[in-house]
Amino acid sequence: MQINRRAITVGTTFFLAAATGHVMQNGETISARLSGADAPAAPVLASVTSTAATVTVTETPAPVPAPEPVGVPAPEVVEAPPAAVPEPAPAPATAEIVVAAVPAAPEPVAAPAPVRAASGLPDLPPVEPVALAADLRLAGRIGALDAGYTKTDTAADASYSVFGIACADPTLALEPSARGMMKMTLAAPCFANERVTVSHAGLVVAMATDPAGDLTMMLPALSTTARVDVRFASGDMVAATQTVSGLDALARVGVQWRGVDGFRLHAFENGAGFDMPGHVSAAAPRERTTADGGFLAVLGDPAVDHPLMAEVYTAPAGTVLSEVMVEAPVTEATCGRLLAGQALRMVPDAAATTETVSFAMPACDAVGDSVMLGLAPVAVPAVAMVTAGD
């Protein structure tokens, strides 16, 4: 048994050594086969040298026979021929492996570089300029295209009011009223809080639109076919015309000027004096529907830039008009300079007229005083031709 154990130990050791060498030499092939990949190419064997392994076996002594039992005949023993000890298998030869070197792949051949000029740019063929067949420059051709182009207006081109509403063109409407007056209504959504100039038959005043671009005011008509123009600071203008009846029973006189400090109009009826009944002025203008006589309209907005102010007195037929005067108060703004304005006049069956009125204002030590100028008398119709609506 001792010999068999040693033989088994030696054989096992030899087998494990051979298997280890096989795995070490063919590790890549085994790994590739286990993973399902293609096995790498087998190395080229240049030469193999065999080596022999010697195994020494020691004979085991024969076992001692047991004593024969007493009184029992021993059975006949037939000697068997000695068992042949198997020859140990020759050890696999150890191969000396020489791997031949695989030649390296050839280096890629670079393409020849393009030939370049001295400036570093490719050497291109020369180009000769060619004259245009139509003999027209590019700018001229583009200009001709622009001349025939018409742009289509879109919502982006529109102007919008302060309320985000697309602006429409301003509109102006005139409505006749009693005593030869007109109600003027202006709608200009994109001209909110803007100074406008209102003109009619020589009368010019400056007003302002409200935050919505609207303006409503009463105007005294100075002609039967009344045309009113409204101009904006941008230069835009809107106009309207209205026929006004009853002007043949009225007479009008007025004065207009630039600035806040200017003139004051006074009309004296039935021989009245200052601050007496029959004295019509901005301090006592009367309503236009009064039955006591004439009335005064104060026009213009003193709060706008470069104010244009006016006062117009209207005398219905049958009014006894004694005198009309223009007053120029002496103030810090008017003292010591020439103050100029215009007087307006309208009588039945005649066109309205204007004339220049000027004052050489006294020195500033006279501040608080006034300069008075009488206007030529105006002819008031003696009989009123009352018609419907007057």
C-alpha cells in the first residue's frame, strides 16, 4: 500500500504539472472558446526537445501467512504467478516553444501635399474680369427692384393707443347749435394728451386732447359754411365742414393773442359802465341762452405749451351795444414791451375780418395798471330773424 500511495502521489503531481503547463500555454485559446469567441491563431513551433522522466518503484515484501488452525486440514494452495507490475506511462515530453515574430503592418503612405503659392493659398488658375453684358452695376439693379416693391401693411406696422387698441385715423365732427354756435367733437385715440390747434375763419386757438384722445368744445361760427381744421404736433390734420344758419341775426367781435397774459375783451350794453349790469366780460360772460343780451366765449387752454387764447363776444339782433374795448393788463410778463394780437369782426352778409391790435406797454413800475383800447363799433342787426333751432 505504501508503494501504491507514492505512485499515485507522483502520478498526480506529474499530471497537475502537465495540466498547468498546458493551461499556461493555451490560456487565450481556452478563454476564447469558453466565451464563444474565435480562438486565436496557434503560435508557430520552431523546434521541440524531448525530456524523459524516470520513476523508481520499490518492491513491496510479500505478506506473512496466517497460522493454520489446529485440527483443521489446510486447503491446498496453488501458487499464482507473480502479478506483473505495470510499466509507468512515459511522462509527456516538455516542449521548448519558440514563437516566430510576426512582421509589423506597413506604415500608411501619406498623400502628397497640395502645391501652395507663396501666400499660403492654393495655386488657383488666374481669373480675368468680365464686363457685364447689360453694363449695369449691382447697386443700380437693386435700386430698380426696390423702386417697384410695395410693402404690405401688417399688424406690426400699426400704431396703438395707450389702451392697446390699434389706432384709426382721427375723426372730426361738427354739430350746429343755438345762437350760431357749433359743437366740435374730435376723436384721436393715438393723440392722447396732445396739443392741437383749432382754426376757423381766421380764429386760431390751442387746445389739448384728454387721455383717450378726445376733445369737445363749443366754437362760434364766423361763416355760414363753416370749415374747421384741427392740426396735431406731428403735422397731421383733420378737417370738417358744417352749414350754420342764423348768422344773419348776429354780430360778433373778438380778440386773440399768444401766451397766458394778454388781452381782455369788454362789451358794454345799454350804456353800462364797468362792473354794472350790461357789462359783459370774462368775469361776467353770461350763458349763450340768455335773453338779457349778448354773451362772451373764452377759448383756448392756458395750460398747454405755447398757448393761443381768444375771447369772442356775440350780440344778438336788437342788442344795444354801446362800446367794445380791449384791455391789456400790465404784468411782470408784459411790462415794458410791445404786446400784439388780432381783433376779429363778423357782421351779417359779410365775411369775417381780422386786424392787428398792438400795445406799447408801460414800464414795469406800472405793474397792476391796465391799458385800454376801444374798437370800432360793430353794426348789430336791428331785427332778429328767428328761425327754427335758433
